[in-house]
Amino acid sequence: MIGGKVVGRVRLDSTAGGTETAGMEIRPERPEDAEPIAAVHIRAWQAGYAGIMPEEVLARLNVAAWAQRRRDVGTADPEHPFTTLIAEHDEEVRGFVTFGPYRVDQDSDDLDHRYAEILSLYVDPAHWDTGVGRRLLDAALAGLAGRDWTELRLWVLAENARARRFFERAGLVTDGERSTYELQRTGGRSPLGLVELRYVGTLDRLGGADRQHQQQGDADPHVEVAAEEAAHPR
């Protein structure tokens, strides 16, 4: 609940998270959000993956192309299998989270409805360490619990230390499963393989976890989850 209004199936206290997030609204994505979400997505990639992904890859990311991809796959459609919520303050998109059923082998066409997954969680670098990421994570957990899932899974790049700390503080742990994210490169070169780790947790435990890190300035995560993300962002 935000300011007395129910947003989808997510209930939030709009005063949680300190002054930076006190006036922030968490709401479902709308079609007109495609471009601002894409802009946040790319800025978060460029800041969060510097030193992990080649500079040439990060430099060529295109907001218009990523926004159009969102429109093409209908991420704002209520019937879409995955839900995207955005964090907005004074009409500025500060971050977003996408969640839904678990993708087998990270294939969006092969869904295992026994498990929940957070596909992506990105915060604009200008608002890192302000609690925005924690608010988005809490919103996703509430939305997932409302759909009767009990176990959450997500993938994080092994080299993404910031995201790994964030999710570990939230109560998730690695389960030993690994995958390889193949980053496409230009010039006929072979894809660059980046190792991903799978994190898991039970929704009842995560939803009731100690929130002390909200007051300590959460490190907002950059979750890398889909092998086709660079070409087909969600």
C-alpha cells in the first residue's frame, strides 16, 4: 500500500527507507515507461558492469533499441508472465524490478511454475546506496508471496560483488548451480562467457528478514539473469 493505495498485489509502507525513499511510489510498469526504464537499465549496466564487461559492449548500448524491445515483448501487458514494478519519485524512474515464474535454463518460453524468480533489479546509479533497491526487492517479495510461491531463485554474475552482497544481506544463499552468460561481441568474435551463480531463498524467511540494512544504506544490486539480455533486455 502506498499512501493508502493498493498497487497491484504489493503492499508497502511509503515512509520506509529514509528520506530518499519517503516520497517514492512503487507501481506497475506502464507502456509509456519503456524509454525511462531502458535509460535506467543502460546506466546501471554501464556503471555496475564496468570492469566486468568490455567497455566497447557497454558503450554501444542504445536506449531507443532497448525501449523498443520492451514494447515488442509487451513487458507492460498485464497478461505478460513477468511483472515489472518501477520506483518513481516526482515522475523520475529511479529503478525497476522484474519477477515471475522460474525460467528453466533461463528460457522465457520454458517456465517452471513451482518456483519464483527475480529476473532483474536495477537502480539508477545516481540513487545507489539510498534504499531504493531494498524497496524494490521488498515489493517483488510481496508480489511473489501473493501468488503462493514459496521458493525464490535468481542469477547473479559471479564477479558482481555488489549485487552478491545485497542479496546475501537479504538472506539469499548460493545453491551450487552455475551458468554461463554469453555476452555477444561485434566483429565476428566469439561470445564472452561470464559465470553466473544461482541464489535461492524461501519467501517467508526473506519477507520477514531483519531490515537493519535499510538504515545502513543498501547497496543496490545489478542482477544479470538472461543470456540474451544485451540484445533482448527485459
